[in-house]
Amino acid sequence: MKRKMIRLVAAFLAAICLFLSGCAVTDAPKKTTEKEMLVIGSDIYSPYFYLDDDGNLPE
């Protein structure tokens, strides 16, 4: 009977701790006003292009 009461008190204290930590006041997340721009550049690199017999890029 004593062991059951200890488990009940421990479960009650754990529930109170979870309840109090869940109700904590937090700061609102900061909103970004401007999105950053990502610029991606490319060039013709040797393993990624093919030249025909005349040295031109095929169409």
C-alpha cells in the first residue's frame, strides 16, 4: 500500500512539473521582414558539355 502511494505522489508531481513547464511564457518568434536572395551561377565545365566535330555545342 505504501509503495502504491509513493508511485501516486511521484506521478502527481511529474504531472504538475509537465503542466507548469508547458505553460511557461515564451517570446514570440521573430518574423523576417525581408527574404535573402540566393544567386546561383553556372558555366560550361568540361565533363558537362559536348562539342560536335566542328567545335560547336549541339542543339
